[in-house]
Amino acid sequence: MGSGRIDGVEQQIDQRKLEDTRRQVQKEILEKINGLEHQLHRTSIADSGDYSTSPGIPLQNSTLMHTERSVHKILKPPTYDGQSSWSMYRRQFEAAAKATGWTSQEMATSLVISLRGQALEILQSIPEEQQNDYDRIIGALEIKYGHKYLRQVYQSQIKSRQQRSNESLQEYEADIERLIHLAYPQAPKEFLEQIGIQTFIDGLVDTEMQQALRLGRHITISDALIAALEFKAAKEASRSYKTRVRQDWSFSNPRPKTSFQITSEKFGKRQLVDARGVCRLLILNAPRFRSQK
């Protein structure tokens, strides 16, 4: 009992130490980001030539520095937390860097400032002296979030992709297009379309629709989607028409009530009874029929 309690206390102490270490690392990262933001701010002031509000830069040198460096419009890239597409974010970031005219070191500084959440934690795996190296940071982010390391995963998802019960045809088609472009980014358009068409048809929930689409000749996955929507609309219209015709017929042709003319010995007279009455009389007279035999 005593050793168990000691082990529990030791685990709690180790957990607290881990939490303290993590908080300390996050604090150091945030302090570094604040310093980089200040450095980037000073750089942007130097680019714009507005030194009148910047302490530490003499006003008399502003004209000279303004002529030495070109004026660039400062574009602040969006933040990245690892949840959105990394390739799309990198395109945005590098477009902003090109328009602003950042150097490689300025790009590294701005990228570090833009990281949030899980993406920010990647700095823990990069030595501090390399955190001004843009290619080093990009390489680490590519390994964790880049699509080229996940192509086999996307290809497996394509093979097993099935339309979900609550998924519309449009949503299903859009997700297939997304997967095939991630799985085969360098493939020809014709190949991508054929893979998309085959995956779209094979994964349809409606087997009748699936068979109908197999008979068609679709050039693009959009053609297959249009054919599926037309089939669905025609099927729903046909079902609605059959239901309406059946209801109209039942109202105009009420079902006749079945009746029989039988002689009831119990009542000693001929009477008109329905099918239920026949069954009741047969049950009541069953013992008499057996005794007569």
C-alpha cells in the first residue's frame, strides 16, 4: 500500500514537471515571436521610408535611406494553425513575400510569427540558431503537413471511398475531386477524370443509379454527376406519379365489401353476413361438424 502511494505521488510530480517545462517552452517561444515582430516592424518602417515615428533612427538620415531602399507595400500573411491546407497557405505566404520584397531571413521571421497552435509547436524541433533559416522551417512544415508525404494515404482513401447515407451527390463528387488531385498532383487531366468517374460510380449508394451510369459514356466526373442528378430526378418523379395514380384509383374505385349468403341454423333463417361473420359461424359450429362425422 505504501509503495503504491509513493508511485502515485512520483507520477504526479513528474506530470507537474512536464507541465512546467511545457509552459516554459511556450513562454520562450512567445517571447521570441514578440522580438521577431518588433524586428519585422522596424524592417517595415525602413522599407516604407517613414522614420519620423521610429525611435533610434535619425530624422536627417531618412531621405538617404529612403533613396537606398525601394518602397514596398507591406502585406501581412494570414496565420497558420495546421488545420487548413498547407500547400494553399504556402502559396499565399510566398505571394505576400514576393509582393513585399522580403529577404529570405525576413520570410523566416514572418513565417514564425504567423504560426499558431499545433503548427507553432514545430519550432521545438528546430534548433534556435536555425529558426532564421526559411528553408529549414519550410522543410519541417512540409514533412508534417505537406501532401507529398500523404499521397499513399489519399490513394487508399480513393479506393475505399463510398457515398455516405447523409451525403448529397454534389458533396460526394467534390470530395472525390479533392482526393484525386491530392493523390495524383502531377497526373494528366484525362487520367484524373477517368479515376474520378470510376470512383464516383463504384461508390454510389443507389445500385440502380450505379447500373444506369455504367451504361453511359462520361468524359469528365462532372458529366457523371449530371447524369446521376438527372437519374435521381426522374426516379423521384416516377415514384411520385405512381403514388398519385394509386391514390386516384382508390378514391374512384372503393374496394367492395365481401359478403356471403348462408343459412344459419342457430338463427333459423337466411341472412347476409360478411367474411368475419362466416369465420365466426364456422368456429361456433365446428364441434357439431365433427360430431356429425
